[in-house]
Amino acid sequence: MIERKFVKEKLKEYQIKEYVTDTLKNVGHSETKLQRTPLGEKIIVSASRPGLVVGRKGENIKKLTNTLKNKFGLENPQIEIEEVDNPNLDAQIVAERIASTIERFGIQKFKGVGHKTLQDVMNAGALGVEIIMSGKIPSQRARSWRFYKGYLKKSGDISNYVLKSISSANLKTGAIGIKVSIMPPTLKLPDDVTVRPDEVVIPEEKSVEEKEKVEK
């Protein structure tokens, strides 16, 4: 019974996060966290453009709060908005931005969008970035295009800390899948070793008398 309760709560949490993500499309939404407090459920929304999330006079927040009450049965949901410090280092925001640009300007300029995004991410300080676009690009036959720059770890324990996200652009010719992987600048690699000057031991030169003793 306890296991079923935990599964039910996690399923409900996933559905809430999925709904918030779909509702806050094209506003630079990064992630949604759900915390349970004595006063009710606290929903933390991270986005690059908090003003669009809140809406005019808080209309979007009010509408989202009412939906969370009626659809998911939350008694007192409290929505908190956090601004993302560097959107170019957030894989979800980057993937969403690519999808939005392709939907707006079409698939003809997908190469320019890919290379421009690579440059923006690397200029933000990322160690490496990879963008994969899959679908009917640009012909009627489905294929994948890969844009890559910098250093990106794909195996080992370090790969678990690489930021990854997926999104999709819906066009008349079909959906275009977008996968973004970013290696953040804060990630420390195992082979990244720094030797401090105070830890360097310089052997002292032996005197002439000591050398003669060694030779004897």
C-alpha cells in the first residue's frame, strides 16, 4: 500500500510538471520543481523570461493556479518564479529556442540556426555542446544533422553530469526532433589537475663532501 501511495504521488508530480511545461511554451521555461510544505504545495518555475510567465497583471499565474486546483486537486498551490542566470547554458531553454525559431522561420535556415546556437553556447563559457536535429531536413526523406563544438563527454561518470534536453518543432511536413547536450563550465574533469606552487618540492643540491661519501 505504501508503494502504491508513493507511485501515485510521483505520477501526479510528473503530470503537473508536464502540464506546466506545455503551458509555458516559448517563454524560456527551464524546469519545474514541486515541494510540499505545511501551507500547501510550492511550485518553483525556472525561466529566462519571468515577465512572460507571470503575464499582464499576473493573469497567467492566476490562470495556472486555478487549473492546478481544479485539474490536479491541489489545495493551496503557491507558484514561485525563478530567473535563470545564463539561458545559453540551460539545455532545455536552448532546445526550446531552436524549436521556436524553426517553427517561426521554417526549416530552410536550420544550418544557420544550428551554428548560431553553437556559438552562443560556447561564448557563454560551455566546455562543449552538441545539437542533433532529426526529421525531414531539408528534403522529404528523414535524416539527422549533427552540430558539434568543443569537448563533450559521452561515457563514464562525467557523462551523467552533462546537461541534456529534447524538444520538437511541429511543421507542416512533420515534427522535427531536437536534442541538445551541453557540458557546463562548472564541471570538473578527472584529468584536470592543478599543482599549487607550495606543493612543489625542489630537491636540495648535495655538497661536495656528501658526493664524495656517496661515491665511496
